[in-house]
Amino acid sequence: MYKNQRGRPGTVLAAVAVAQFAVALDLSVVNVALPAIHAALGFAPLDLSWVVHVYALTLGGFLLLGGRACDLYGRRRLFVLGLAVFGLCSLAGGFAQAPWQLIAARAGQGLGAAAATPATLAMLTTTFPEGPQRVRALGVWSGVNAAGGALGVLAGGLLTQYAGWRWVMLINLPIVAVALALVRAGVPAEARPARRERLDVLGAVLATGGVGLLETGVVRTDARGWDSPVTWTILVAAALLLAAFIVTESRSSAPLLRLGLLRSRWVAGANLLVFFSTAGQFAAFYFVSLYMQQILGMGAAATGAAFLPFSASLVAGTLVATRVTAARTPRASLVPGSLLAAVGLAWFAFISPDGGFLTDVLGPCIITGIGVGLVVAPIVTAATTGVARHEAGMASGLINSSRQLGGCTGLAALATIAAHRTGTATDPAAINDGYALGLAVAAALFVLAAVVAITVLPRRQAETPALRPAPAENRLEGTPS
């Protein structure tokens, strides 16, 4: 579909890494600043959580659409457009004077991220051929993505405490500027396709509506609970829209998500595995943060700094995973990584109300970080193995949607489990028991991820998805299909 212009691979990798760092950072950087935002803008208590939720909702809801748009309109174009929207909304959020203004800015950030995120992966998979080069590039992307989320807590604490809450939004501006400068320096513009497929509008509406309602129903269980009729009405509506989406895609000649892609054990297994692992990772991150602040009495900045060993361990795990995957297959890293992360989280489940950072956090933090690094690095390689160039955006949107849904669903479900264990008690021991149970379930989710890696992912790299033929102009140009 596009001319085979790879640009400067190193510059492409740098551009997408910087951009993805900003997107991942924004998932967690605001959390620590919520009390300051509440005091400055006068949020109602029940509305404050929307500062976090609305970003996740728009990001998750539009990822499939963003991924397919990359294939149809150009990866570089969507990348630049998404970053521009993300940056402008960050600026608007930094100068917000009322709650609705900040929420609208956060929604815009999520929309921009939904265009930029699948574009980053698609640019990598079309710039670096399958093999060790792509494995290393995707390892960098995955490590930066995970590190951005982990460092967001530290950055949020430091910025809120020493610069003011508005800088948790404004910090994105220099990052976006660097990414756009790198794009200009070494990322080529794709030629317009001779024949452009139409965008699957009905599929886009059904997918966005279904995923958006699913995430809304799940994240609002913090206010309504899982037994609320409103919650179940929203979830049933989401299920109906997603079922209609599947039917529509099976009949469409130009689908938003070609269902045949899921016949690949690599693609299907990777998406299922990332759902379980992200569900456990996001929930564990949440519980450990609360444990350090509410049980151990650590401040926001100290809590953020306490996650540095996790970030360092994650980077170490990513480096090892990249070497293992390049030499063998993603499965060779995903199985031991999932099991190691499960061991670390099971260790976390023994946290004590009388504990401390050195005795209850540091050890399991290092073990979990290495395990997560072994998982996040090769998972994207698995999800894009054998995927045709003209469907790179589609596969990228799918894996990112699975990641977002897993994190959202896991956090809401495990928070409910922990709250049920705690009940109405307010003493540290009861709260600690709730967190411990949530961490134990998070460990079980990584065990499920290991089971998926063992039973679904192929032992050999050779198996590829059932590929749809590339458009004629793609084949004539000699572009890989």
C-alpha cells in the first residue's frame, strides 16, 4: 500500500519510544496529583476519579479505530496527528480553571494517544523486518512503555510536591516536541495508496461503543458496585454491541478487525496473555502503592521513589527477554517471565501491617519487575509475528486494546475483591488483608498467563496468521505482504 521507505531506523525507534513514554506516563502521572487537583479546582469527590478514568476510556475505546486508520491513511500521518492532539490537550489541561475543562482535556489526550499508540507499533513493524532487529526494536518499545507507567508515580509525586499539579499535564509538551522533531528528522511520509479501502464506519461505531461501555461499566464499579442494576445494564449493552461488531466484521469486505487474524495462535495467544498479565500488573501496582502510603505511611514522592527498583528490574528483564527472543521465540521468555512475576506477587501477598519497605516491598518488587520485563518485551513480538505489512496497524490496535481492557478490568475486579475482604473495617490490619488478597489473585492471573503461553503459543516461529492478500499496488511495489 505504501512505498517501501524505511527512513532512518534509529530515528524511527527514538521517535516512537519518546512518544510512547509520554502516553504511558500519562496513565499514572496524574494519580498522585489528585488531592491537589481536588483542592485547586473544587472537584466533587465522586467526579474526581474521572480525571483518571476518562483518559483510559477514550484511549481504550478508540484504539482499534486508530490502528485501522494507520493502515488506511498512513502511519506517520496518524502518529503526527495523534501527538499534536495529545500535546494541545495537555496544554489545555495545564491551564484548566474548572473541573469540566480538565476532564475534557484528559478525554482529548486519550483520543490523541489512541491514534499515536498503534501508529508507534505499526511504524516499528514496517521499519524493522522480522527477526532480531524487530525483536530488539519492540523490546525497546515495550520497556519504555512499562517504564513510563512505573515512573509516572514518581514523576507525579515530584512534580506535584515541588512544581505544582499543573506540571503533571505540562510535562508532556517538551516530550511531544522532541518526538515530533525526531519524526521530521528521520521518519519518511508514506506515499498515498493508489487504491484506498474505505473505513469500516459501522464497525468503528460498534467497537468504540462496545469497548467504551465495557470500560465505563467496569471502572464505575468503584461507585456503584458489581451488583448494581446500572452496572449490569451497561455491561449487557456493551456485550450486545461487541457481539454485533463481531457479526459485522465477519461480513465486511474491509473490516476494522479482520477476524481471520485471530486464527493465528501467535496473535490470539499474545492478546489473551497480555489481557491476563496486564490485569495482574495494573492491580498489583495499585495495591502496592496504597500499601506503602496507607499502611507504611510513606509520602507521595517517597512512594514514587520506592518504585525505582521495580523500574530498574523491569529494564533488566527486558534486556534479557530481548536476547532470548532474538535467539529463540517469544514463548521462551513469556513462560518463565509469567511464572517469575507470579512468584513475586505471591511474595507480595505476605505483606504485613507491621512491615516495612525493606522487609515487605523491596524483594518482591525486584522479582516481579524482572518477571514483568520478561513478559512485556516479547509480547508485542508475538502479537505481530507473521502479520502482513498492510495490517500492521490492525494488529497494533488489537494488542493495545487487549492491554487496556486487561488493565481496566483487572484493576476494577481485584479492587472489588480486596474491598469485600476488608468489609467495613477501617483498621490497618483489615485493610492490609484486603490488599494481600488482591495481590494473591494478581499472582494467579500471571499463572493463567503462563498457561496461555504454554498451551496456545506455538513452539516454533514458523506459524503465521491466515493472511489476507495485500492490495495489488502493494504487491507490485514489492512491499512485503
